[in-house]
Amino acid sequence: MLSGSLSTRRIARIAALAGTAILSAPAGAQAPTEPGFDPVASKKLELRGVEDTLSASAEQRAKIKTEIESIRQDRARLNAALLDATAKVSEADARMAKVEARLDRLTGSEEAIRRSLEGRRAVVAEVLAVLQRMGRRTPPALLVQPEDVLKAIRASMTLGAVLPGLRAETEALASDLRDLVSLRASIATEKDNLAREHQGLQDERARLAALVETRQKSLGEAQSALETEQRRAAELAGQATSLKDLIAKMERESAAARKAAEEARKYDEERKKQAALETQEQQAKIEASPFKDPARLAPAIPFSKARAKLPLPASGEIVKTYGASDAFGSSEKGISIGVRPRATVVSPADGWVLYAGPYRTYGQLLIVNAGDGYYIVLAGMDRVNVAVGQFVLSGEPIGVMGDGATRTASAVAIGASQPILYVEFRKDGSPVDPAPWWSKPDLKKVRG
């Protein structure tokens, strides 16, 4: 009886704590204002935080301006800075995605515990009622009332039957409460991490945008000539009946695209001559690290030899693979990557921009002539940051995705609400599977 009485008191204390916490704190209730809370002082602190943020942003802009001025005339340094900024933006995007995923899991766990506690309100009330009745009608003391031994035995049997169930329920409730407190602390920590990552991403995107603008200005092409090429490209895109037709029209009727195609043809010829003079050891050394020189004006290696070396054009998840069934009873001619809103898009390979602009319902479309008879098609972007005829490096930023509000053909075809980047590789006018070209670390990262 003594042991049972101690267990009863222990359960009563835990159950009272659990019952009070659950019954007096409904879901969504806010904590009462702490004694001495000063709303005016709180507002001042909040304003000071905003001012500090604005000051930090101004300092960041000044730092970016100073950096750009120092590298404006140095193409190699500008390209290196672009590649570095793009890599940092991609890394920040990936970190933010991981933090958001952790936060989603924690929030889901918190909701599950809250629902569990909410569903057991009746159990808590019953436990408390039983314990209160036991407190009012305590078992008799046998030394004082030995004639009540039968009543004491019955009470002990009843208590012995009830206590295990009460103990299990109470321990489960206490465990849930501890988990809830721990989850809320973890959620607060992850929210702080997310805020820091978001600010870092904004800073890197500002730096990248400034570098992209500087790159385009440094090309030295007259604005009027550029606008003429853009209008001509838009006309040809309206007349084209397919991607193959668009490529042919651009190379035949656009001066800048024709020049890019000529540059690609010259590169192919010169590269074949150079390869004939190089030993196998020299070729292997070049192919091992082909993208080192940021000042190059031609592809580092032939596209056919870039297998397993190319970065994916954006961080995200492959939601449609080459050859998979599409919504029209045919098969996919490229891959679709689900990306974050405003994600940066990079060129997978070295090459010359053949087309840059809107195309039907595919959003902003970009076609890169990678030489060796290969073309890379990227569609679904909100903005393209390069011009027709421009040479771009592997990993160099070429565009930005939208926020998912504008539904492109690729997004509609797979029923996605997030931005979708469509990527297609073409060889001599026909689509080919791009899978062999992606570097393995990137492919694993994208496929999770």
C-alpha cells in the first residue's frame, strides 16, 4: 500500500503538470506579456535593427562597387568573379533549401504532437478526476480500522488495476510535452538560421547582378546594334515552327548568330588541328581540368569529350528525365528541373549564344552553340542576361528563373507550381540524352 501510495502521488504530480499545460494553453495561444515589458523600448530596438540592416546593405553595395571598379577592365578577373559569385549563390540556395526542409519537418512534428495532445484532452481530464476522487476517499488505515480489511483489499486491487494504465498515459503525456518544448526551441533556432541564410543569399545575388551588368557593358557592343539583333531574333522566333527551325533561321538570317556559328565552326577546325599535334598525355591533362582558364574565348575541350564534367544549369530536383512519357503520349526530349524561385541559371558548357529571348509559351529561351554539332537549349527562365553572339563559359550565369506565378509550358505539362527549367541537348538537329554529360556529384545532389 505504501508503494502504491507513492506511485499515486508521483502520477498525480505529473498528471497535474500535463493537464494544466494542455488544458490551460490551447493551440495558438500566446504567452502572457512578461512583467516589465516596455512596448516603446521594444519598438526602438526593432527600429534600430532595421537601421542596422539598411546600414549593412549600404556597406555591401559600396563594397560591390569598389570590387567592380577594380576589375572592370580585366576580363579574366571579371569572369573569375562571376563564376565565384555564381557558386556562392548556388551554395546559399542549397543551404536555404536544406534549412527550409528541416523547418518543415520540425513544424510537421510539432503539429503532430499538438494534435496528439489535443486528442487526449479527455484522457487528461479523466486521469485528473480519478486522482481527485482517490484523494477525497483515501484507503482506510488498517491499524486504526482493522475491521475494514476487506474494503482495503478491494481498494488495493482496484488501484493495482488502474495504476499501470494511469502511469502509461501520464508518462506518454509528459514525454510529448518535453518533445514539444524541444521542438519549439529547434524551430526557433532554424528560423534564425533561415533569416541569416536569406540575408547572405540576398547579398550574393546583389553582387552577382552587379557583375552581370558590368560584364554586359564591357562587351563594347553598341546599344542600337544590340536592340536591332533582339528585334530580329524575336521576328525569327515568331516565324519558327520548331526548335530545329529556329536554330536554322537564326544561323541563316541573324548576323550575330551567324557570327557565333562561324566562330564555333572555326573552333572545331582549329581544335582538330591542335589535337593532332598534342600527345595523349597532353590531351588527358587538358581534359582532366578543362575549365580552369576564366579568360578563354573558345571551349576548353570539344563538347563530345566533356562527358561527366558539366555542371547542372540550376540547383533543384529533376522532376522529368529524358525519355520519360510526356502528357501527349510521346516521350520527353530533355529534362525538367524543379528549382527555387529566382534561382540563378548557369551555362552548362562553354559556347556561343545562338538565341536569347522569349519563345512561344516556354518563357525566356536560350540556345547555346557548344561546337562539335551540339546545341544546348534552356527554357522557362524569367530573364536572360546574355546576348546573341556572346561567348559564355561553363558555370557562367546566363539567366534567372521566375517565382512560379507565370506558368510556362514545361511547368503546365508536369503540373508543377514551382519554377521549372527545361534543358535539352541536341546533336545535328536531333535531341540526345544529356545524362552522360552531368558531373556525378551534381547529379547526386539534384536527385537527392
